[in-house]
Amino acid sequence: MARIAVVTGAAGGLGQAITARLLADGLVVLGIDIDRAGLDRMAAPGFHPVVTDLTDPAAIAATFARIGQDHGGIDALVNNAGTCFMSDFPHIPADELDRQMALNFSGAFHCCQAAIALMAGREGVRKIVNISSNGAYNFDVFDPPHYRASKAALDTLTKDLARRYARDRIAVNSIAPAMTETPLFNVLTEDVLARAIAAMPHGHAMQPAEIAAWVGFLVSAAGDICSGNVIILNQGRDVR
Ligand SMILES: NC(=O)c1ccc[n+]([C@@H]2O[C@H](COP(=O)([O-])OP(=O)(O)OC[C@H]3O[C@@H](n4cnc5c(N)ncnc54)[C@H](O)[C@@H]3O)[C@@H](O)[C@H]2O)c1
């Protein structure tokens, strides 16, 4: 029987690449996004689009209840949905801080709550991969503080769940990429984008498929013995 993976933010740049990787690896993928048209463009054997607003905890609960009924459980969850709001400190409106945390942290938190219940009794080591950001660790680049904090909170959740569910054989890791070429680049001005790419040691941004390969590795049997880690992918830009 094919393993079942849930990928959030599936219609985005990284989400599409992660979905393609997991489908190629033989998993059934349930792709959650708020972008219905984007999901519709991803039609492929084994892919199931699920339109849900991940800032709505009740909608998340209903979506996962339906997944449980329709698919019987979950083997892997990739919390990838996220964005970067660019107001800078101290001029960050209260509602922007709330929206940043709601999508990047709380949405992933609620997905973990619901998914872990659906992982019970499944075969093998089940996987959660949280897509964090190098911005939570490199304070010399442009990322605003509410974005950094949302990803740092996500990484603390990673470590808590990894420890909490180790004996239940649920492995939980974060992947924290630096500059990866996706539509998220559009939040940056040309000048900021050019400087950030120039700082990448290979002279170019990373590609979504390169990040997706690491997600695929963690979700595969090779990833069974890795849990509680934040894996930074940045071409060696800021080794500390
Ligand atoms: N691109 C980068 O350089 C980079 C670097 C570090 C971390 N990341 C992280 O990677 C993840 C994916 O980002 P991306 O670059 O693919 O961006 P993206 O903007 O291409 O994709 C984000 C996806 O999330 C979806 N989404 C937004 N709000 C939603 C909501 N309320 N409910 C459901 N879905 C919603 C969007 O529709 C979109 O499909 C994010 O968590 C981001 O923080 C990206």
C-alpha cells in the first residue's frame, strides 16, 4: 500500500517541487493550499488537492478529519506553507505580526496536532518535516524579526515533538533553506534580491528541487534515524 503524505502550501514554488519528489518516490500526496487554481494545475496520478485556509484552526481540524476518513491515516506531513511579510521593526502592524505567526507557526502547529493522531498505528517510522528558514539563524541578511521568530518557534516545535514522539517512531525535523528561487522572491525589492543572491557562495539561488530532494530523503527509509534536527541548506553561506 502506498504511504500517504500531506504537503501544505503544495501549490507554491517549494510545495510543487516537494509534491513532485514524493509522488516520484511512490507516495500518495494530499496537497493542501488556499490557492484552488494552483492546486488544479497540479493534477497527476496519486495527487489529491485539498483547499484549506491554514490560518483557520477549525478548517484544519475538518480537513484532517476528512483525510482520516478517506485515506485511513497519514505517514508523512510536510509543513511547508508559509510566507514572509516584509514590514520592518519597529514599524510592524499588530495584525501583520499575527498573520505571520498564524501561517508560519500556528498553522503548522495545528497540522501537527491533527496529523500525529492520524499517524497512530501506521507501519514504520512516520515523518514530520517542517520547512523553516535560514533567516532564523543568520542575522546579517534581510529577514524581518517576525519572520525569523515564526521560524524559530517552528524549530522549537520540531525539537519538542521529536523528543516527545521518539518512542512512537515519529521522526520530526526542520529543513531551513536560504535563498531558493520561488514566487516568494516577489516580496523582495530588486536591490535586496540581487544582494541576497550575490551572497550565495555558488553565485546563484538554490532551486526548489534541491530542497525537495532533502525532504524526500528524510521521508524515505534513509531518514528513519534522524529526528530533532534543524538542517540548514545554504551552500555554506554562513557557517557558524
Ligand atoms: N523561497 C525561499 O527562498 C525560502 C527560504 C527559506 C524558507 N522558505 C520557506 O519555504 C516555504 C515555502 O515557500 P515558497 O518559497 O515555496 O513560497 P510560495 O509563496 O511560492 O508558496 C507558499 C504557498 O503557501 C500557500 N499559502 C499561503 N497562505 C496560505 C493559507 N492561509 N492557507 C493555505 N495555504 C497558504 C500559498 O498559496 C503558496 O502556494 C515557506 O514556509 C517559506 O517560509 C522559503
